[in-house]
Amino acid sequence: VPAANHSARFGHREQVRSDSARADSEVFAMRSGDLAMMIGAVMAMVLIQRTVLHMRSYAAHVATSEEASASDLETLSISAHSPARSSADGWPSGVRIQHDSSQIVYQGVVWKTPAASVIAAVASGIMRPPHGQVGNASGVYDFGKWYWNPASNSNKRSNVPLKPKEFAYPLLSFVGWNDNLFQHIVFDVVPKVAFTCAFLQNNREVRVVVMNDLAGALVREACDVAPERFVEFAHRAFLAPVVYVPYFESGLKLGMVPPNSLRSLGPQSKTGTEVVYLPRDAGTMRSVENEAEVLATLRQRWPALKVLKPTNDWRKDRVQMERARIIVAPHGGALSNMIFAPVNTTIVEFLPLVRMKLAGENERPCYFGLAHGLGFTYHAVEPSRFDFNNGSMTVPAARLNAVLSQIPASDERR
């Protein structure tokens, strides 16, 4: 019975007519009130203790972004060095690669980048659909990702109602939110391949889990791994002796990868020769309303400008992008094709990147981060009218010219 109701009922029973009895009842009511306060205080203390214990338990079992301690990493069997064999289970332990730099400064504004690249080793791990959340008997792990956060799932543990498919060998997961889509594979999966490739090649017993054939094909383009080692993650849980989860430490937005941490899938021995514009269909969100003016401005600098609309066949689009020297485009999935561009490519994106960052809005820096991860030069042109999800954008010619003037003159003849 709640303490307040308990006190009220006692006070009701103790109502009497005599002054002395009334005085006694007042004393009793005061004591019952004190008792209620004491009970409330004890209940509050118990609640606080339970909350603290829950927080400690969560911290001990869930490796969160910037707050993960050495003990957290040990809980997940993550080694700070090379993937040496574990004496406990015979499988490779995890890997943690510390980065020298953890920021990008653009136009005087700072963006955080991952402090480390990690391959977490979750013993007796279960992968859960739809986004590959990983857990075991100790709990579920979010690794700083909102789509893996246990609080976002009604089932707080890794107990899956459907019988999971069991594997006798370890799994390494490239499964995450929308990692079946080309652009997400490019800015979320391929950057992880850069620091997991050696691990996979040195530990051939580990199978690779992807969301579809497209993801598998692009992973193999970035790392020489036999096709028979790939497993497609469908609508069923996977159970394995160890599940390895590659992730970037710091819990940052998609695409914010370590600068200069991966190579493009384009030519590495020579730069491109073409300036390419990637349009969006007229009338679609983030299409360029004044595109004719934008194209005229670009052709003043580069008369041989090529307008290329991706075909959604990455092998065909790759042939076109491998010749690019400069890629210009509004914010959108087509920019993911920069992954096929040659070394030292320049990216010009139509996006109010700095304004939105300073305003505390979600600037969606996925292509900004990817370009820096590839070691490319990046420029943002701020549209005068912009909405990620509604309507077209307008790109002022003066702002575009101001950015183009920052590109070296040697590129103007391309």
C-alpha cells in the first residue's frame, strides 16, 4: 500500500470526540506521517540503489562510445593490440586501433572523428534482426549506435523468440541500419573493411555477414576475401561462438570515419581528368531548382563538364567515375560514387554544412566525412533554400563561384 494512503487510513480510524483522544490521535497522525516519510525515504533509497546497480551493470556489459573504460573492453574480450589467439576459447581476440587525430577542421569549425577503430569480440554472440544488434547472456551492446541501443528494443536481452541459426565458426558482422543500400554500404561498411581486412585475411575460419549480395560484392572489391566465406543476414537470428563487430569509437554520425583511413576503389597511381556533375531528377527532394544557371557557371570554368546520372549499376557507374578529377553534386546518394574516383579527387557538395553545424542541427555529414576518409579535397556550397526532406534547393551562382575559386588553377583546364 502506498505510504500516503496508509497514513490517511490510520488518521480516519483515529477520529474521536474527546480532546485527549483527539490530542492522542494528532500525535498518532504525526507519528504515522513521520513513518510515511521514512517509508518514502527508504523506498527512494532502494530505487536509487537499483538505478545505480542497473547503470553499473549496463556500463559493465555495454561498450558505449566515449565512455568505454578498460574494464568494458575486457568484458567484450577486446585486445588493445593484434588479434592474438585467445587461450580461453581458441578464437582470435578483438582489435583496437588508436588514431593520432580525432577531428576535422573545416572553415574554422571542428568535427569530431573516431578516436579508435575497434573490432569487438562478443563471446557466444547472437545477432538479431533487422539491424544486426549483437548480444549474449550478459546483455546487448550498442557500441554507440542508436539503432543498436537496448532501450530502443522492447526485448532488453539477446533472447530471441525464434530459434537462431547456429554456426560452429565465428562471424564478423557488416550489418547495420540500411546497410543493404548502396550509399550506406559505401560510407558505413567499406570504411570498416579498411581496418578489418587484415584480420579477415589472417583468420580464414571467420565468416563475413552482410545484408545482401551488393554489400558482399563491394566488401570483396575492398578486400580479397573468398566469396564462399560470406553469409547473408536475413530475417533470422544468428548464434556463433564469437561475433566480431567492427565499429568506430566515439558514437559519431554515419560517414564520420577517420581521415585518410581508406583508399578509394578507383585508380591509385594517377589522378582523373574529367569534371563531373551528378544531378538529381527535377522536382525531387534536394534537386537543384536553378540547375541551368549552375551548369552555366560550372561550364564557364570547365567547358568540357560532363553531366552523369548514375544508372544504379555500380559496375557501369564505376567506369565513369574512375575518370573523374572533380565531382560536383547536391547532397544525395549519387555522391557515394566518389568511392570509385581516383586518388586526390576534389568533391564539391551543395549542402549548408557549416550553417547547420553551428545551429546545432543534423547536417548529415556522411559525404563530408567519407571524402576526408578517402583523403579527398572537400568543399561545401551553401544553398539559399534547403530542406533535406522537402522540396528543391537553390544554389546562388556567387556562392558557387566563390568555392570554385578555391580550386587550384591547374584543375580549371580539365
